[in-house]
Amino acid sequence: MSGTEGAVLVLNAGSSSLKYQLVHPDTGDVRADGIVERIGEELSSITHGQGDEVISESLQIADHHAAIERALRCFADNGTDLATAGLAAVGHRVVHGGRTFYEPTIITPEVISEISRISTLAPLHNPANLVGITAARTFLPEVPSVAVFDTAFFHGLPDAAATYAIDRGVADLHAIRRYGFHGTSHEYVSRRAAEFLGRDVEEVNQIVLHLGNGASASAIEGGRPVDTSMGMTPLEGLVMGTRSGDIDPGLVLHLHRVAKLSVDQIDTLLNKQSGLRGLCGENDFRAISARIEQGDEAARRAYDVYIHRLRRYVGAYLITLGHVDAICFTAGVGENSAPVRADALSNLENYGIIVDAERNALRSRESRRISTDDSDVDVLVVPTNEELAIARQAAAVV
Ligand code: ADP
């Protein structure tokens, strides 16, 4: 079928959502994309865009299996039977590869068992990813499925950066180490940044700030990550939409012993009711920015805590890298919020970092430089494209 031959269906199955995109790995052309939200709740929704057609529907979708079935029906309703469309692969974003997986991996029954075994490390994420994988194999049995792991890029983190200072025996027994996440994005953005600068990625030291609903920072030396803010789980590090990021681990014990919260309640508190939402009841950055404009104090405080943490990581990574060529902002907040970029890097002239207010204020979907001409460090905005990166990696191994 023309247009879909050689394309990759990229599936990103989150805990209650399924995002998908049909993209051509060579050209980056997006043939279709969609999102199923509130899976398993009373009323779910699907939005599917293909060509000029957009289908939006509210209905009950019980699980990820049903979500994929519904998405495939949207394709069929638009005249595309994905089972016979000549797809090169289905590319699955899988959050945790544990100690086993650090390369794009063709799915076999053995791979499924191993991803399932690793699920204890990412109980909120890997099980949903697995349902996506099994459903794709059921509905598109002729198309190879490839898992692309969010932890993969950070596989080679230096031992000192990957190791928690806890009892070695306990750590080894339970696979406890810092794995890092958003790796597909950090790798893609760091390569795009080098391209933008017209240099080999091996020559460039950079700090990448992926600021979306989830958020993470990484220090990348010549294309290889040397530190990252997320740890054994995606909970560590920066303040996020609904996740706390760094906290004193003693706080968890206190919540259990004194506040009498169960492990599951603490899990929910730290993953879903913390971060920006915990501080001001809101995790959407646009809404928070609007509230700050109106003088809302809780929103202002949430913003200040967010920026404080971000600056702490920038400072740490400047020292980790010693010499920094570029600082890159990416993902929803990083690509769109000029105030966050300005505040994250204000008053750093002594470190050779000067953001240009006018360049920073310009809106664009393209990669761009927002530092002044005499800033030693190039400050860049580099739009991420995890779907394309997954599609390319999946197509490369089949
Ligand atoms: P994820 O993929 O982690 O769900 P995104 O990378 O899409 O998240 O980022 C979502 C975040 O980006 C939300 O907090 C949203 O409010 C924020 N965002 C999107 N557009 C803007 C904008 N124009 N200004 C400020 N924040 C924005």
C-alpha cells in the first residue's frame, strides 16, 4: 500500500494511555498518529489523525489490548489495513530494560518473559508496555515487533554515577542501581544538537534538559552519558508534573511509620500527587504559568521549587563535565517555556552562559540557539522526537 510501505508503527503504552504514530523512518513523514486516554476508566477517549481526517470519540476502553484494537480500527476506517500495509516493524517504547536489555531488541517469547521478569523494577510502566507488545503480535502477526528501551542510552553510565551508596550485597541481589530514563530522547537531542552546531557528537560536551510532564537532566561527554537525574526508577531527580523527584529517603520511612501510609499509598503520593501537582494542585505548566500571572502564590512557589531543583542539576553537571559546549532544552516545557529557560540559566555570566532575551522569546518548532553571540556555552532549544528515534532504531534491526 503506497505511503505505508516501510513505515513503522510506534507504540507508547503508558499506565493509562496509549500513544501511537505511523512514521516513515527514513523521511520522518508522519502518516498518522493518535492517543487513547483514560484506559480502564469509566469513559476513555481516542483521537486519531490520518491525513486530513481526525476521529475523536469518547467510549469505554477496558485495557491496552482493546485500545490497540480500537486504534487499528481507526486505521481501517481510513482505508489502511495495517496488517497488509507493508510495515517494516512495530516499535515499542519499553520503559525498563533492567540489566538485560540495552539495545533495540526483536521481540520473541523469551524477550517477553524477560521484560516481564524485569517488571518489578518498573511496576507502573513495563506491564502496560507488555500488553502493547502482546496485542501488536496478536493483531499484526506478520510484522516484527521491536522493543526500544528507555534505559538503554544510560547503560554505560560510569560506575560511580550508577551506584547507590547502600549495602553492595543487597544492591546486587535486587538489581538496585541507577538506570536512567528518557534515554531515547537524550540520545536523539544530543545528536541533533551536535548536528545543529555542525560538529561531531564525539567532540561536544552537553547538558540535556528534558522537561516534559516527566523531566530529567543528563550530562553527556562526547556523545556518552556520564550522569543523569533519574535513577532506579523515573522518580528520582527533577521536580516533575506529578512526581516528587529527589527527596530525603528518610521521608519515606516517616510517611510509613508516623503518617501510617502503606507502601502503595506512598507510591501513589510520590508518583501521582507530588511534584508541581502536589505543590499547587496543577501539573500542566501552561495553567501554572497563567496562575502565576494572576498572582497565585501556590503556583509561584511550585515554580520556584521547580527552578531551584533544575539549577542545582545544571550546576552539578557543569562541574561533572568540567567543560560544557552546549546546554539543550527539550520536551513540552523545555521547548515552549521561555521563562523556565531564562530562570534556569539566569546570572551564570561568570560561567560563560548568557541567554539572549529576544532569541529566547521567539517561538519555533525548529532547533535554535537562544544564547548571545558572546556566550561561551551555546544554549539551544532542540525539539525531541522520540517516535522517530524509536522508528529508526526498530527499522535498523529488522
Ligand atoms: P510528556 O510527553 O512527558 O507527557 P510533554 O513533553 O508533552 O510531556 O510536555 C508536557 C508539558 O509541557 C505540560 O506540562 C505542558 O503544560 C507543557 N507545555 C506545553 N506547551 C507549553 C507552552 N506553550 N508553555 C508552557 N508549557 C507548555
